Amino acid sequence: MQNEHQLQRGLSLPQATAINMIDMVGIGPFIIISGMVSLMAGPASLIAWVIGAFLAYMDGMVWAEMGAKWPEAGGSYVFLQKLFGGNAGRLMAFLFVWQTSIQAPLVVASGAIGFSQYFSYLIPLDPIQKKMVSGALVIVLVALLYRDIKSIGKISIVLSAITIGTMLWIIFSGAPKFNTSQVFDRSYWSFDCSKLFFAALGQASLKAVYSYLGYYNVCHLGGEIKNPSKNIPRAIFLSITGIAILYLGMQTVILGVVPWQQLAHSDFVISLFFETVYNHTVAQVATFLILCIALASLFAVILGYSRVPYAAALKGDFFPVFGKVHPRLKFPHVSLLALGGLAFIFSLLFRLGEVISAIVTMRILIQFVSQAVGVIRWHYTKPGDERPFKMPLFPIPAIISIIIWLYILTMSETIFIALALGIIVLGIIMFYVKESLVTSKSIQR
């Protein structure tokens, strides 16, 4: 019976790193550049990219400790239980699954909506047609993922090569026309340290963080990673390093080719960049590759999140049907189909800007801050526990992670903070309702 629910450890370090990297890139960095440049009035937007990378490294150390110690399917669902223990751990784990059931399909929907918007550069689309494209993309992704994990690993390598190759093309294409003064002119970096500046930096950093999210995806796939105690931390830091270099290089080159005033008002930043460097035909080819990157990212996102309800269902903390594994292909097909179905619905209902802000704000307290606090607590309450990976300079990285996450939260729009808190409160109520029902059934027996 146990074998029916068993996953395969079929992902190597290169495949795990590739899955992380394609998850991190997606359509995000290509659609938020204009907003970041507008907020920071030009090249100072690079500061937000640096903050995003720094936060990813600090928080990545938290994830690396947990992933190496508890390499199981479900990621944060498992970590929060282990870190807090008892009823508190069960509550935190439930809140994460509760939040994920809403947030994960929103993540997929954001990518699908962004895909349809960028697709309109190639073929003009009206609003209804854009919704049709975003919905169709979700269906295609679920079909691609409906296979065994070893095939998924091979597909991820191909998609990762397209992602990295396209970003390198962007960087090297801009070199001949790079205007140093557009990026490094002192006047562009003259800003006063007022509240207005830090508010703008907070908003820009939130957008940058959205583009870095995914460095932890390998933890959700912990039950399918080969040699996880070593490969999970390696995959996290390799992916963060590679993507940070690509993001900073890409943003710098684009700013050095296209005046930031034009970038701030463009819906198709990469297409505009290639039109400036080459011509409209080359810009169309580049746009097609950006769409391939968006597909690759969503491929990795759905793959990782589909393991969360599965892991919770196996332990009796979610609906049992989500614990089913495909009898031949050995992957959680019910969980995949359920999240894909919700993502399809959300992609038809929401707008992109709303989704991006809601995603990041919702996750800060339950997932990122709670895990960092939990890791610090774990070190002090159980100092003798074996830790296959121990963060350097403990607890400084975890504390820095908490501070930056809370800074980004306070700079979020009030409506999204209220939404995040509302979902947490409703989740707490649902947890105790579930507990009451379980207790009632036990008494009746």
C-alpha cells in the first residue's frame, strides 16, 4: 500500500538547479522592468535588483537548512510542522496549505496573464482573446506535466537552456550600442533619502523579489531529489547566483541602450530593446523566446506546488484524494489537476498587477518570516540536532531575512496587507473548525 504513494528520487543536481532557475525567471522580470524604472526614475532601479538578490541569499540559507534536514515533498508544509511542533506546528502547516491553495494558482495565473499580454506584441488581441490565450496556456502546461519525474527532469534541462540562452542574447546584443552615461551618469543616482524614496524603493523591491521567487522550489520536490542533503542547498545557491548575474546584466544593458524615460512607458520592454538594437523582425523572434521562458517558469511552478497538497493529504491534514499518486507514472496527478483547474479559473478572472502584489504580500508572514523565526528557535531549543547544512554566521542571515521581508510588507499597499491578514484569520478559523470535526468524529466512534 505504501508503494502506491511513493515518489521517485529521480532529479539530479543539474535538473534540480534547472527547475529552480526556470521557476525564478518566467515572464516576471520582463513585465516589471518598466514599473521599476518608473518608480526609481531610471538606473537607481538596479538597487532593487540587488536587494532582491541579497534577500534571496539570506532567505536561501534558511531554506537550505530546512531542505537538507527534511527532504520531503511539500516543502514549507513539512518545515513548519518540524520547526514549531505540536499544535502550533500543525496550525502553521495548515495555514501554509490553506494559503497555498489560493496563492499557488494565483502564481500560475499571473504568469499566464503576463504571457497573454506579451503575446499581443506578436498578434494583437482584444481582452477576451487574451483571456482565452492565458487559459489555454494553463491547459497546455498541465498536459506537459502529466508524466513521470525523470521525463520532467529532461524537459527542465531543455527549458533552462532556452531561458539562459535568451538572457545571454539580451546581454551580449546590447554591448555594441551600450551608452555608459545612460546608466552611470551621476545625475541619475542623485536622490535624497526621504520617506518618499524609501517608499518607492520598497515598491520596486517588492517587484524585484517577485522575480527572484522560486529559489526554494527544489524544497517542494524534496522527496524526488537525488542525494538531497547536499543537492538541495547546492541547487538553491547555484540558481540564485546564476539568476542574479543574469538579472543585473540584463537590466544594466537595457538601461544602457534604451533611455529610461522610454522604458518607463513600454509594455514590451524586451521587444523595444531588440527593435532599438536590430529591427522589428528580430524583436518578434525575441518576444517568442520570452514566451517560451514564461511557459518554462510556469512548468516549474505547477510542478513544485502540486507536491504541497499531496504531502499534506498523506499525513491527514488535507483532503485524502490529493494524496493519490498516478499508478504508473508515479506523480500526484489529482493535486496537479486541482491546482491547474483553479489556475485556469483565476487566469480568466484577475488582472496582472493585482495578482503580483497579492502573491508576495500573502506569503511574507506565514511562509518566509515564520520559517526564519522557526529556524532560529530550532537552533536554540535543539542545539544538538544534526544539521546537514548549517547557515554561515548564524543567526545573522535569518535575522536579515526577517527584517527585509517585514520592510517589504510595510511598503505594500494597505489593501494587500489587509487581504493577507484576512486570509490568515480565516485560515485559523478553518483550522479550528477542522479540528472540531475531527474531535466529533473520534467521540462518535
